[in-house]
Amino acid sequence: MWQVQVFGTTNRLVVHAAKLSARPAGRDYELWALPKGGNPVSLGVLPAEGTSTRALTAIQKAALASSSQVAVSIEPPGGSPTGQPTGDIVFMAPLRASG
């Protein structure tokens, strides 16, 4: 559905969206880092199509550094209003390093 790449040397997150089945009306998919022993940290709303590139904050980088997986939730347009997942978690995937 999405290919997510994190480039630590440039502090960027790049998301490539594949052709998605229709998402729930009036909702967005949001990507979350799941740091061990901590609360989920939003990595932003996922694109419905195409490629999205964004800079990572220090908080996002730290969350990714201590995460072994990410999750995708269904959220209101623009993302969670609370800073934590409010909708159903629809995907979870392990993080893996590429070299």
C-alpha cells in the first residue's frame, strides 16, 4: 500500500503510495512510530497517491530510533486532533534497516 523510507542523514521521510482501495469517506490514513515503552508518535498523514516527502522533527527521529514497528490508523481529515491515534489501527509493519 505504501513504501516508507527514512533517510537519517538528511532527516527526511519519503512515502510512496501505491494504488489504494477507497479509504473511508472523509478520513485520512496516518502513520505512527511505535517507540518501545512510549506513546505512538505521528509521522504524518499518508498520501492517497503519489509521493510525499517531509522533514522529520527531532521527536520523530527519536521515536523512530527506538521503534521496531510502525502503525497506520484511520483519522479525521488532516490527522489525529489529539496527537495520539483516535481511529482504528488498520496496518502494522516492522521496521527494517537497509544498507
